[in-house]
Amino acid sequence: GAPMADDGTSSQIPPTLTRAAGITWRVLILLAGLVVVGYFLNLVFPVALALFLSLLVTALASPVMTLLGRFMPKVLAMVLSLVIILTAIVSILFIVVRSTIAESSKLVASLQSGLTEIRSWLKDGPLGLTDESVNGLVTQAEAWGKTAAEGALSAAAGELGSLGTLIIGGSVFFFGVIFFLLSPDKIWGWVVSWLPNSSRATVDTSGRIVWHSISSYTKGIVVIALADAALVFIGLTILQVPLAPALAAVVFLGAFIPVIGAPIATFFAAIVALAERGPVVALLVIALTVVVGSLDGHILQPLVMGKAENLHPMAIIVVIAIGSVTLGIVGALIAVPIAAAGYGVAKFVTGRDPDTPYPPA
């Protein structure tokens, strides 16, 4: 047949621009979809958060339940595993909170004394700052701390909401844990069954990648937090820094925010060491921070978590910042496992995961 008429338009558009435009409109559609999903999740945030927390508890309880299930009925194994895990969580939190509260007055006094010494050094040391400059720095730091604290409190209050919302979220959490432990494959199979045949295998594999990532992360972060706190406690005890149990407790809580949590918490230990033991010991505590951070990042996390947190430290910091801005302290805590799970799925669907080829068989 006769060739189609060419008006010359297609030849005038550079191929690079055509490809860029194609990528751009596809990305915009994906972003629009994510905005819609985010808006919906925001509407049902207490329920979504309760379901996510129930997944975290399920991740901790399921290995215990599997072990107990060898010796007893499934339901009894589930009940005992939940009792063991929840007792362990409450016990650890009780010890951490009690040690922190018991030493809180001494801790605050030492921090104030240490900050006073830093303030004097800024004026009398090699920097030679004026009173106005130091006061300006202190005022900015206090304003930043107040803003951060108020933001965290308001976010926590907004997330808890009314008593009715708390009861509904607690009910979803309780029953979510029970059913996720008793029949996870049945629940997931029902969800996948509603999808078209062509996409079932991809969604099924993606869901299992998400679960493996979140499960491994949850178990790993608890081990890492305990290890960080133990290392800091041992180091502070060797250096004879007072309030070592309380400072180790603060490090334990901080370690649940990866990369930055434990070092920031250990910084407070350095201020206490400056006040109680002098600048040399304070520098040694800072060196301890570097050692613990290196062990955490290069040994503990790869060993304990494996592929569960296969994110660059810079990506983790950005993700935590985004989580903090959007959801406050809860966002900082859950941002990394969600991002790591999403990254695992992205690697799978783009054919970059050597262990899980795409498309799935």
C-alpha cells in the first residue's frame, strides 16, 4: 500500500524529549496514585497504624509460636507466644522507664551542668564567641528543642485521638494479631484471590517480600537496640561515668530510630561525662559513640537484618526525616521498615532482585 503521509511533526521532536515525556507522564500517574492511597490511609490512620503494629507483634511472636506448636495445639501455642512476647516487651519497657525516671533529676542536673561547661568553652575557648553569639546559639537550640518536643506531643495526641478511636484501634490491633498468627496464609490468599489472574503471582510474591522485610526488621531492631544499650552501658561503666543505666536506657529507646537514634542518645552521655568526669572522658564517650555506630552499621545490621534493611544510610536519614515531618515520632519509628519493604518490592518488579526473578513462575 501507499506509505502514510508524514507531516514532519514526529521528525521535529528529539527522541530524548519523547522518552523523557513518556517517563514523566508515567511517573505523574504513579505519584497521583500514591497521593490517593496516602489520602485514604490518612482518613483511616488509626486503623492502618493498628494493623501495622499488629504485624510487628506478629513478627516477634510467630517464631515463638512455631517453636511451641511442636509440643502443643496451635491455639494454645498462640496464646503462650503472645504472653511471652508481651511480657518481654512490658518488662523491658518497665526496666527502661524505671531506670530513666529514677535517675531523671540527676540526669537533668548533669545535662545542665555539662551544657553550662560547653557554653563557657564557647566563650573562653579558642572560638572566643561573644555573650550575644552564645546566647543566640542557646536560644536557637532551645527553640528547636521546644518545637521538636511540641511537634512530637501534638503528633502523638493527634494519633491517639479520642477515647473511642483508641478503643477501635486497640480492638483492631488485638484481633489483627490473633488472626495474623492463626491464619496468615488464608487471609493473604483471600486478598490475592480478588485480583486478576495475570497479576496474582506478582502481587503474591510482592506481599511475601514485604512481610519478610518487615518481620526481619522488627526482630533485628530489637536485637540491635539491646546490643547498642549493652555496649554503651559496658563502655560507660569502664569509663566510670555516673548514671550509666539511665543513659543506656536512653540509647536503647533511641536505637529504634536507625542510624541517627543511638548516636544522638549517646551524645547526651557525652554531656553527662563532661559534667561529671571532665573533657577527656567526654571525648572518650564520643569515641565510644563512633565505635558503637560502626559496629551497628557495619556488623550488627548486616548480620542481624540481612536484606531486611538494604538501604543506604543517607536514604535512611531522608526517610526518617520524611516520616517525622508527616507523622511525628510514630513516622520516624515506622518509616524505615516501610521504605525497606517498598524498596524490596521495587527491586523485584524491576528485575533487580537476583534471589527473586521477575516475572515470578
